[in-house]
Amino acid sequence: QVQLEESGGGLVQAGGSLRLSCAASIDIFSIRDMGWYRQAPGKQRELVASITSGGTTTYADSVKGRFTISRDNAKKMVYLQMNGLKLEDTAVYYCNAPTGRFVFYRWGQGTQVTVSS
């Protein structure tokens, strides 16, 4: 059964914007910290943004000031607003619930973000 479903990716020129969405089929969603991860070809998956159940956000240095993570507990949704996109942001983006070095749920299919010159 699908637990996490990402959408909103696409092809965008450098400097452009995208908003990613994550629909979470999780009955205790409101108490889970949530995060956005990305994985580029040949690289390990990395956490780029997280938001606690209380709404506190953190960001990787590479995206700080450009990306904004948010959540809507009533809709069980997590969003990632991506502004000022760079070529190095090209990756498949995933959402999950971080717990230490692990995640709580199985990975979804992710959504591809491709940034062009």
C-alpha cells in the first residue's frame, strides 16, 4: 500500500521555481517529523529539508535561503517550494519521516527535478 507519493517535479530553467508535493497516507502524520530528500545519479540520497511536528524547519546548506518546506496536517501533505533553482539541484526528490540516520516509511517513487541552463 502506498504511504508516500511525491509529485510536482519537472523540467525548469536555472533560476526558476517549482513546488513539490508529498501526499502521506499515514494515520499518525501529525506527530511525525517530515523531510525532503534528493538523489542524483551516482550520488547518495541526502536530506535537504525537514520540518518537525511543531513546525520547526531545518535545511541543508546547499539549499538554505532558496527552498522552503511546509506541511498541512489536515491534508496530510508536505510541500517543498524551490526557488532560484541551480543545475546541481537536478535529482529525484523524495519525502519521508527522518529518525536519526533512518526513515520510518518505505520510499515512494519520487519526483524528477531537472534544471537546465
